[in-house]
Amino acid sequence: MIVAMSTVPVSLDYLSRLPERQFNVPQIDARGRYHPLVFNPKFPFRAELLSYPPTVMSDPRRLNWHERLEIFVGVAGRGIFQMGDREVNFGPGDIVVVDNLKVHGPRIFHGQQRLAAVITFMPELICNSLSCPCDSTLLLPFYSRLADFDPSVREKDKLWVKIHATLREMLLCYSNGAASLELRQAGCKAFLQRVLFELIEHFDLAKLPFVDYKSQSRTSIQFGRLYNYLQGNYAHHISVSQAADMSGLSSFQFMKFFRKATGTSFVAYLNRLRLAHAHQLLTETDRSIASISAEVGFSDQSYFDRRFRQQYGKSPRQLRSDTGSFK
């Protein structure tokens, strides 16, 4: 594959060797169940090259949450990566360490090609109940976030070239078909640990307190339970108090945590989720606007019409007319 990239001192060709797929919004099956990314349980690591089509970039569901940890590397195109209420600019070669406890993803992605390498793994690959206690310090780049923490590594940074070189070695191990599976996995993990160590050095995290991995894991599980529930039950009436109970927080703590994690209020997030599903049904089915409005959780169609227009700049009827879908 030929990738048109901006000229940078580090060649990004090594990223083009990754398996490529088109980014899709989280999938919900006919029973309303959310299907997260599946890992090899014996080696929970995955690296791939993702392309972002314009249709996906207009879908609010592209911002997602997951328990796995993620490193996002721009390959072609420029944009803005959102993590909760935080936004980070990125371009070719920029490395973003994703805050997995917040809803995240590219909010804006411009360019003739929109490509990014996504390296993701479960924290248990690095730190688990059988690990040495010191192993949890390698998770500092993900879990020890100060208020002014910049989660990116750019060309101007001292360790940018070094981290790319280690990423390259890691991905060469990952894709080396000549080696045995076990050797590939061992090499991949070794270089991943080195990447994490270099990120600690870049972010100057060595003097920060020891990571409370178990506490972070509990927070991740609690928010994950709610996030997954919302993906399949968005049409139901869900109050703030119910959502807070599901997260193990008081209503006040939950509202504060949820806004920081998603960049918006719980009610606004739930409405955006409902409208995104309505948008899909309007363009892919011939069902009436009234029935779609009711199915996604709006009991008042006129209120649904107003919110839909605010979200997409046109009414549901105009959307069907403009896209040539069912009228």
C-alpha cells in the first residue's frame, strides 16, 4: 500500500506493514448487545492501521470507551483527538497516549487520506496478579495524569525519534512471519515494555507516586459496565441516579466524573447516542419518522425533530430527501 505522508525526519513506512481496516462505530447486534474488540486471551495485544472515512467522522458514536490501553499514531492527515473534555492536535508521526478512562477518538480528521496506527493492549499484559510489583510503574503514562499533562510526543521532542525506533522494532516482531508465534509475542512484549519506559522518561513521570493499578482497574470496570449498558439500552429511560448507582458513585460524583470522562453531561451524551441511531435508521430503513423517534427513546416527535436538527443541521425529513434514502 502506498501512503501519501507529510515529510518527517522519521519514516512512517513501517506502519504501513500493519493490517489495515476501516474504522467502524461500535457494533450493536439485534438483541442490543455491544460487541467490543476481541483479543487473543493468551496475548491481549493488537496493532492495526485504521482508515477513517468521512461517513464515520460525522457519527457521534465514533468516540468510544474501552478497558484496553491505547497508543494512537498519526500516519496520514491531520486532526483533533478528543479525550473527554480534552482535545489534542495531531498530524503524521505524532504519538498520542490515550486516556482510556475517558470517551475518546478523532473528533476531526482532515486529509485526502485519513490513516492512523492504533496499538492497543490489555493492562494485564504488563501488570497482573503474578507480576512483580514494579511492573505497574510501566503503566504510569496511562494512569498518572496531572492536570496540565500533554499526552503527545511530537517531532520537536527529544525522545520522538527514539520512541518511533522502538515502536518500529516492536511492530517488526509483531509481523515477523518467519519466527515462531511464542518468539514474536515475547519480542513484541519486550519492546512494548521499552516503549512504555521511554514514555515515562519523555513525560518525566519517574518521580510520581506508584500507580495504584487495582484502584484504576476498579474505576475502569465500573465505568465500562455503564458504557456497555448504554450502547445496548440507550432507548430506555435511564436517570442520573440509576447511572450513578451502576457506576458505584453518588449522583454528584457521577455527574462530575461523567463530564470529565465524556466532555458532556449524561443527558446530552444519551441524547447524542439516540440521535446517532436514529440517523442510521432514517438512512437504512423505510420506517416512519414517528416509529424511529419512539424506538430510539423519544416519546415526543416534535422534540425529537428539534434535537435532530440541532445535531445534524437538518430535519429527519430533509436528511432522507438529501441522501436519496427512504421518503
